[in-house]
Amino acid sequence: MTGTTRSLAPLAGAWKQAFHLATDGSGSYGKGLNLARNGAVAQIHTQPGRINAPVAAKKATHQAAIHLPELTAAQWDTLAARLAGDPQAVADLVANRIPATIADSGHAGGISIVPPADSITFSCSCPTGRSHRVCDHSAALGHAVAERLTTTPSTLLGARGMTARALAAHVRDLVDGADPGPLPADTNGTVRAAQLYSLAAHRPPQAPPDLDLDTVSPLTYSDPPLPGPRAQDMNRMTADAAVRAQTLLADTVTGPHDELADILRILASPDGADRLPAAQHATGIPEATLRAMMIGYRHGGPAGAHATLAATPATTDDLERARQTIHTSRAVGLGTVDIDGNALTDTTAGVQIRPGPDGRWYPFTLWRADEWRPAPGACDDPAEAFRAARRARAARPLRR
């Protein structure tokens, strides 16, 4: 489990609890879970007060929706003020990441992004849903939302009436001209440059030093001039780089943290696409492949990028066991899962899973012809990875 998934687990957990209570013990809760696990929920759409998606079941597709109240402007102001007082939350928001504390109603002054159970209602195009009762399809949507919240919390933000970009702008307005304090490291000890420079932009202007040019004496600055980061943050970044260098020299790195992975890390950054021509020249990898690897990196880090380039070699026995696991779990639909090189492919469904260099299985969907695109949901369990591929395939039509 990645650090982002761990940090957002409370948000998904809070939604699961509220959603479960809202179903009021209906048998549709369990049936919906099976539908969601089998990839029945297609593209999820969010708008203020509503989350909806097509859900396929029994050879029919129904339009399911979950309705929840929007937060008021005053509530958003209170939440933004609380987040503005948390340096880590500010760092996450200005780096276009959702802070974990957004799921903590105690931190947010009693305001919860997850609505109370009695304010969650359901609707669907099926007969049960037309009476505004929970049905198998709307329950499946609720489970799919819980899974998505571990990686895409903006789904719930949008339904509550605020985009992640607008919330970040609101918080930036509150901290503009104020000193946010020291930048905390991520849970794994890493200080992110994007966070550091974004926060530095909000530091108050510093008066120029009173220099006496007629005297010669050493001058010491606690911080470099704006917009550079403060000295203590530079020390932390330097210390982090030193630890990484020691790990490389000791040859104890776990995972494919090589030069190619580092290139993909840069390409996967917000402005990385501008460096594609230079990356293609340096690596000799076609631009289309690099773009796919960028997606793989965003979904699964260095291992996801390498799995996109090529599946990690696996034995026939390992591939056969994985295929049997998929069949036993009923993750496969009407198609047949074939061993295709070092991957498992269902050509009928247009999905594939590949072993990665970290021992996990990575889902892919057929993009066009023989081109496969990575999808989110890498997992140690091949059946779960296969379900993730089917969900992604249902949400993305085949391009020809």
C-alpha cells in the first residue's frame, strides 16, 4: 500500500461507515459489493450534490446515483481556515494533493467531508431505485466510491460542492503573506520540492540587508533571498538526498529505482510533459511508450513504469497459478484468460495483467490495436488486479 493510499484510508473508511448505515441493513449492500468487485460500475461522474455512474447487471445497464448535501459557504470557510493552520495540509494542497486531515472532522472544526448517514439518499433507473430506495446498482456505486476515495478524494469534494483546485486556491488566499512555518516531511521522511517551493512563495517579503560596503566582514544569512526556500528546509532536503545516496552505494535499494525510473518520475510531474523530447533522445524509447510509462508511474511508481515497458519475467507455474486464482475468484467474465508471454490476457474483454518487478500484478486495458495502457489497482492478488483492469476497461471505450 502506498503512502497516499494509507494517508487517505480514513476518508474511505468514514465513507464506508456512513454509506453502510445509509443502506439500513438492506440486502443490496452485499449484492452491490459483488457487483463492484466484478467491475460492474463504469465511469463515475460527480457534480454538486450527486455522484452517479452506469452500472451493468444481468445484461442491462442502469443509471445509479447517490445524493448528498453540499456544504455551505460558511462551512467551507471554516474548513479552509483549519487547513490553512496546518503546514502539512498547506504543503499538500499547493502541490495539488489532497491532505489526509480533510477526513478528520475533529481537525476541521466538526465539519466532515463525509456526510452523515441520514443525509445520504439513493436513486436509480431500475424499479427499486425509482422509488428512491437503495438497490443493488446504487449500492455497487457506493462501494466503488469507497475504493476510489483511497486515491481520488476529489470525488467526494466535488459532490459536496467544491473542487480540489478551488479549495487549494481558498487556502492559498488565507496563507498569502503569512509564514506557514517549517515544512514537515512526508510520512516516509521525504521533503517534496514541489511543496517546498510552493510554500516559499507564500513567505512574507524580507527587507534587504543593511550592507556597509566600506567595511569588509563576512555576512551570514539565515535564509536565501526569495523565492528560494529557507535554509532549514534546504538542510532537510540535503539530508534526505544523502540518505538516498548511502542506500544506493550500499546496494540495498528495493524496487527499480534506476535512471529510467528517475526520468519517468520527472516526466510524471505536472510540467514533465515538456521534457518528453529530451527524454526520448536520452532513452531511445518512443514518445508514445514514454507517455504510457508516465501513466504507469502515476499509478504504481517506478515498478508501474517498468511493468508498462515490459512485464517482469515469470515462470510458467507462477502464471498458471495466477490464472487459476482468477478463474476461482470468478473475476473473469465470458472470455478466456490466456498466458501471453509473461502476462495474462483476456482478449475478449480487452484486459491484461502483468507481473511487476516489485512482485505485484499490474492491470492494463487495450487502448488500440496491440497497444496496452496501464490502469490503477496494482495488487499482490492477481484476481484483484484483474478486477481493477475490468473496471478500467468498462470506463474507457476501445479506440480504433
